[in-house]
Amino acid sequence: MFWTDPYDPPPGECVQCWAHAYDKSIHAQLAPDEDCADCLDHLDFDCPEEMIVY
């Protein structure tokens, strides 16, 4: 099944990571070479358990 809603991730996915991956407006204000601090936080320290959909 394909999920199309960026704010309704499938089970096993992080709510924030899913939204940041599929809602392009979240990163629209970033410069082309600028990284998203929230995304980097999840990449470096993993997603918080409470943000994972079960």
C-alpha cells in the first residue's frame, strides 16, 4: 500500500521523518546547501520511540 498523506505515516515509520520526506514545504525555506537540523538530529541519534507509529 502506498501512503500519500505526509502526516499519516505507515506503521513502523517516524512521524517527523515521514513528514519531512513527503511534505516539501517543510524544507522550502532552507538554502540549497543547508541541512535540516531536525532531520540531522534523527539521523545522528535515531528517532525517538514516541514518534514511531505502531
